[in-house]
Amino acid sequence: MKYVEQIKSLLLAFLVLLSIVFTLLIWNYKPEYETIKETQIEEVLVGKPKDLQEVIKPYRLLYRQNDQFYGTVSSTPLKGLYKHLRLWQVYEMELIKSDLSDSKMNEMVRTNNRITMFYNEEIPLRVFSNLLSYNENEIPDASFTRLIIDWSNVENSDQIQLLFLNTEKRLYYRAYASVPDKDYFMEKVIEPANDYSQYVEVERDALRSLYVAKDPIQLARDRYLAVDIKPDLFKKILFTDLKIVQRNIESSQSERFTDGTSLMTVDSQNRIINYVYPTAESNTPLPSTRLLKDSYNFINDHGGFTMDYRLSYMDIGRHSTEYQLFVQGLPVYSNDTMTRLVTTWGEDRIFRYRRPYYLMDTHIDGVQRDLESGEQIAESLRTNNKKLFNETEEIVVGYELTLEESDQDTDLVLVLEPKWFAVTNNEWTRLSPEETGGDEFGLE
């Protein structure tokens, strides 16, 4: 028994030494890992992504100087004006009035030395601020439908006023901006307006005025050869697991794709794609700023603004946005096909997406058309359809798009016919030139 304690001590020392050895082995162990190959995610684009300013565009610039109105729908001066907006230092934005009358709005537009930018839909200030150099942290949670640029004092103070009018909510915010190069601003933005078309104000009793071209308008009836975006590209964009997507041909002009939870239909006759993901439907309130950003990002991430599409409508309650097709600065409407991109936002993802998949390719020919002046159309409407005259929000020239088959069975021709339209609650009525009584026009 006299060796028991010695044996215990030796055993303990051995265990301690063994523990040290194992610890060192663990510290110095370097396993051979296999190289993990990075998975390449295929980016599918149907067009080129666009900047926000290319999608949030006004449909008209209206200048007031020397007691005359001059207007344009051309994208070129608008692009130049947006370029200047980015250079201005904007400050002191504040709410000025929240119960603006129609007569006051009319007065603000007809004041000399002002540009009015007309938008189809309310634009959230927190989205539009991306186009400005705004040096204050707090941007009001508000929106506007018209932006008035007052340059009355620019030559004396290098300062302009920005008036953000919301014609629906009857309020306006005012801000100031410093112009870094007033001479360049006057030369490039203001002076060219003298060469734009003359406009007239059509006044209405206790209503907002209409602004229309003073002289008759000459535009071409154009024909373009259409080219299709392959619907298979949208299948890759909209479905997450292509292996389980099943295709079902319903007819020679219709097919369906489904993965069991979502559905995409293709109307090959009218060139329309309709996608829905039912489980994403949501009634959760969604602020207008987030709705606009989500819809814009969704479409832009796959290059979906394939032509000149501009924000034209938002339904906050239904989480819906619409982007209208424009050609040569004019809106395009059709009974034959879609001319809008329509999104409905769901639970943190797209719920519904409806759009055309054609593009305007080769210009085939053009035949000149003579349209009445806006002043003639407005006065004829006042005389022949008083109800529509009082209800309409705008009278504009646009294109009516029709489809026709070409000599080749597989080719499609897009025909753009210039017409006058009346706009009421996002609905467009074609105005017949003979009596201006208004033809109901089921527009997309």
C-alpha cells in the first residue's frame, strides 16, 4: 500500500500531460476544406434600368412670361430642367396653405416669370427629394401634383422659389433654392421657351383652368414594326424555381405558366403578360413613398421600363401603381393592347404584375394629320358637352394605338394615331373632332 500514493501522483501527472498534448493538437489542427464554388445567380434583364427622374416626369412644362403662356411636352427641355434641379441648394421648405382655392391655383400659374410642371399623379416629396439637393434632414410627409418654379428674383438675388401644389388636397409647400449660375439658367432654361408653342388659359366658373395649345397641331400618324420581348424572360424573372414551373398551352393565342402557388398568363394576340401570386395579397396600410419605391425598384431591377413609361396613377388603398407609355412626349392609349405597366404590391413582394411585352422597332411610314387647336376643342366641349367640360381635369393630345397584321404572318404593326383626349379620374375619353361630344374609350 506504500506505493498507492505514488501511483496516484504518476497517474495524475500522466493525465495532465495527455490533456496538454490533446490541447496542442487541437490548436494546431488544420483540416483540409474543399473549396466552395460561389453560385452565380443569373441576372435577367428585359431592358436597361432607368434613373428615377426618367420615370417621374411631368406631362407638360408651361411657361408664363410677358403675360403669355408657352408650353412644351418635349423630353429634351425637361431633361435639362431636371439637370438644373440637381444643382440647386434647396432650403426652408414649409407649409404655406392647406385650403387652397381653385381661383388661387389659377392665379399662381398665370403669374409672370414662372414655370409650371404638370404631373399625372401625386408625387411624394420624400421620393422627389432624390432629385434635389435638399440640405435639411426633415422632409414633409406630403405630396404634390404641380411644381411651380418662380424665377422673378433670380437675377437680383440668385434665388428662386419652388411652390409644390397638391391640387387634390388643396395645399402647397414653399421652398427656396440657390441657383449657382443664373446666366446659364436663363440662357438654357428660360430663353428657349420663346420658341415653344403658345398656350391659352381656358377659364371655368369656380373650377381650375385648363391649358391648351392656341394653334392647330400637325402630327404624323406613324406606323412601327413591333418586336416582342420573349415571354420566357418574364418566366425567369417572376418564378423562383424554374424546375417546377409547368407550361399549359390553352390556345394558339394563350398559354399559362404555374409553379403551384403563382400563375403567369401570356396573351400572344394582344402582347400582354399577367402575373399573380395570390398568397402575397395584403391589406396592410402602405405609405405612398414606400409603395412608389417598391414598385419602381421591382420593375427597374429587371429593366422593365422598356420604353418611355411614366408614373401616372397610384391607388394607396389597393397598393397599386400604373406607369403610362409615352411616345414623342405624348401619352399612348389603346383598346387593342396595354399601354401601361401595372403593379400591385403585396406582403413584402409583388402580388400582381400586368404589362405589355412589345417594343416599337422600325419606323415604317408616317402620314401627316391636322388636329384642331386646343382652344377650339375646349370651346366645342364647353358648348356640346357641358358635363364633361366641367368634370375633365385635362385636355391633351395623345396617341391612339391600334394593332394590325403585316404582310408577314409573324410580324405585328403598331399604328399611332394622334387624337384629342379628355382626362377625368384617370379615365381617358377620346374627343370626336366633329362635335366634341366625347367617345367612350376603354383605355389601358
